Amino acid sequence: MSSRRTIATDYLARVEGEGAMTVRLDGDRVEHVELRIFEPPRFFEAFLRGRSFLEAPDITARICGICPVAYQTSAINAMESLCGVEVPEPIRMLRRLLYCGEWIESHALHVYMLHAPDFLGYESAIELARDAPEAVERGLALKRTGNDVMVLVGGREIHPINVRVGGFYRVPTRRELRALVEPLERARETALETVRWTAGFDFPERVVDCDLVALEHRGEYAIERGRIRSGGGLDLAPAEYDEHFEELHVERSNALQSQLRGGGTYLCGPLARYSLGAAQLSPLAREAAAEAGLGDECRDPFRSIVVRSVELVHACDESLRLIEAYEEPERPAEPVEPVAGTGYGVSEAPRGLLYHRYRIDGEGTILDAKIVPPTSQNQLAIEDDLRDVVAHNTRLDDEALRRLCEQTIRNYDPCISCATHFLELEVERGT
Amino acid sequence: MSRTVVIGIGNPLRGDDAAGVAVAELLRERAPAGVEVVACSEEPSRLIEAWEGADSVVLVDTVSSGAPPGTLHRFDAGEEAVPARAFRSSTHAIGMAETIELARALGRLPGRVRVYGVEAGGFESGASLTPAVEAAVAALADEVLADLEEERCTSAP
């Protein structure tokens, strides 16, 4: 009897050649682990060349239907820092509020529709909805509040059109924002309930020991701006990113995966943000985290669902704080004149650090663009984790192992939706 | 008064994945009064919100079943589940077929649910519709329109 087996989860045939995950085992030895991620950014980098620097937020927003605000914000940060524009506080607050809306939407989707069924033993949210409709309704209600924030501030949720380099096309009045208070207060209660719910799941005890990377901004849980910090002691301006991180070409694909220069896997996203910046969470979110049993840091990928839930509380709390403090700016946008040179922008997408770099000429034409999404940055860490999870669970049958692998991948909420069809399973046994 | 919503689903920047959105664009100008036409990403809460309060919904998405590009597939999802295998799905979002079942489980599905799938040829980033799919999109827009007219006549008092 041969003990050699391959577990592969392929995309649906409609996206030919874009496989998702392959794990090859020889007995108890893990021979090969590969996560393949299609990367729309490569296409967009080429598409951006020759376009106006003012178009970058709009164009890059289309890379992802789940996190358009992240792409817009990193693009805007790059252009504004290059052109020497500093937006007034109300504009910055609106951006942060819009971004909180995206966090609420994205985290609610992931926690309720994708991740929770793994822990509760359901194949999908559909089965969960049959047995526990109230839980799924909670998730949908949370998502809806996130949508509402995005529509009010961003003009539209899938591809916010109200956002521009320098500010907004139109800013909401105080009164308009007040309409979000009641739904956000309800969402905050729901988020607290979400923390209690997810904290009660069963977790295999796992710890990832790679470096952690997240933004930091004094006095706040960094979302729309910040310096790049790592557990290993890095403290970088966005312009220093390329000096410390590099992208490796992955064979047979157009994807790139990141590592620390000189070799070094790192992780960004909720676990990194929480572990490096839990002290900056709102008091309510900190309290919820403590009640959920989270310590000062959390390196357990399975518990990322609890961390996301805590971030949901924070995002609702922060939205309410921003709305309370908001004063309408004198004008919706600052004028921006192009400056020849290279601009760098970062922000914390729901699933981690999103880096943009643009070179533009004096007319504002984009000469070169580079986009490093969080999923490329996390890819090596995910593969390491998969390898380890498989190595510790080789006794499971193929189906159980496939489910565990998928859950392991889902722990990182990878952004592969824009093209990924994660459906067919093939198990090959050697002879 | 009964309300009908037509939803075109897809990513306009990924070749034939734009088929559903293209059908919605064609119908936007021509749909009978009382019919709302929207383009949408296949994201559950957005779809469920888009058909909230409607009596009848028409969904158009891309399909990959191995049939020749441009082939039209028709499903009556009010009666039975749509084969999820033919429509997209991922670790990161749940697809149209799953959303229909999710809404069914939650009692949030309109009474009448018609699903049209356009068999895709390619999903190249930045590519336009392939010729076979472009032709299918035009034919499907006519078919949906005829169906909407008929529905309006039969539901009229």
C-alpha cells in the first residue's frame, strides 16, 4: 500500500490554471505545500501606468469588492505625501470613519459567513442559518451597518465614488452623520455579542512564531495611517518599506510573495495589529477582549475570529466617537498639485497591511506603480502554518484533512475572492 | 403593487465575468415600469438587501459548466436549489447560489426567483466580453425583457 497522497483544492474550471491549494504527503512526511493566489494587482499596476495620479484611488478601488476603501486610502496617502498635502482633521476623521465601515462589513462577513461555520461543524453559513438563523441574521445586520457607513460617507459601498486625492467630492453634514448613531450603537451591542459567541468556540491551541507587522500611530489603533512596526523592532516610514521587505516571484504564477529582506516570514492582519497595539483599542473593546480570554497578544490563528470580533467592537466604538467629534470642514477637499517623484502609502486593510508606491512626473502622469496586498505579505506565513498543521494531523482522512487545511487558510481571511473559486476537491493517491 | 428586481452579477474588469452586469446595463433603459435593475457584486448581504421586499427577482450571473461559451442556462430557484458548482464560490465570499440558499433558510427569498447563467469563455483581467458571450448577453436581455413584459401582463388586475 502506498502512503503517498495529494490533497488539492482547485478553483472552478472557469478560472483555468488558478489553483488554490496543494498539499502532498508521503506517509507522515509533508512533501509539498503550496497556496496559489491569483493577483489582480499585477494587472492594475500595468493599467495604472500613463493614467493621472488623481485616478489612482478610483482605479485601485476596483481591485477588491470587499476592501475598496483600503485601496483608495493607500493610494491617496501615497499621492498626498508626495505632493505635500496634509488634509485637515475633519477630512481625516471622515476617512477613518469610512474605513471603519469597511472593517465592520468585511469582518462581519468573514466571522459570520465564512469562519464561524468551520468552528461549529457546518459546511457553510447555509447550514448554520438553518440551525441558528438568529446568528446569521446578526452577521447580516452588522454587515448592513458597515454598508450604511460606506454609503453615507463614500457615496457607494462596492466602489465608493465620493473619495478623491485631497479629500472628498462632498462631505456629509453633522446631521447626516447623526443618522448613523443609532444603527452603530445597535451594531456595537451586536459586536459585543459576537465576541462572547466566538470566545466560546473550541480552539486547537496553536501559536505562530513568525514576526508580526502592523501600522502604529500614536494614541490610536492604526487604520488609515501610521508607521510600519514589527515585533522584531522595525519602526519605518512608508517610504522605507522597500528597504526592508522584498517580493519573491512564485514559479508558474504571476503572484508575488513577500518576506523580510534577508529571509524572514512575517504576518500582518488582526493578530499582528492586536498583538502590537491592543493597548490602543477602545476601553470597551479592551474589556471585551479580556472577557474573551485574550491576553496582551494573540498568536493563535484560530483565535483570529475572536480578534476580528474585538476589532468589530472597536470599529463601532470608533465610528461613534468620530461622528460625535465631527465638525464639517471648510471645504470638502484640499487642492493638490502634482510633484514629480515617488510617493508611498500604507493603511491597514481588514486583512492587513496594504502598501502602494507610485512614481509620477510633473504633469501628474503615473510612470510606475507597485501594490503589495496583505495576502501576498501573509502567503509565506500561511504556507508555513499549513505545513505544520498538516504535519501534526497526517492521521486524519483526506476529507477531514482538507477541511482542516481550508480552515487554516480561512484563519487568515486571504483576499483571493476577486478571482478565486475554491470549490472542487481532488484527492489523488499514488500507487 | 408587485415589485420585481433584476440583478446582474459580476466583475466588469474580468472578461466574461462582466456578462451579468452587461445584461443589467442593456435592461436598465428598457425595463418596464415597476422593475428595478441593479448591478451587484455577488456578496450575500448586498444581494439579500437588493431583493428585499420584492415579489420576484431575476438574477443573471456567469457560469462555468464546461458547455460552449455563450450557452444560456436557466434555473427556477423558487422551486429548487441552483447548482452551486456552476457558479462561483470562494473562501472569502459566498456566491450567488449559496446566497439564494442562505436567504431561503432565513425566509428572505422572494416568491419567484429566476436565475440565468451565461456560460463564460475567458476571465482575463481587463479583457472585454468574448464574441460568443457578447451575443448571448444581447439575446438574454431580450429574453428577460419579454419575460418581464409577460409577467406584468399576467400580474395586472
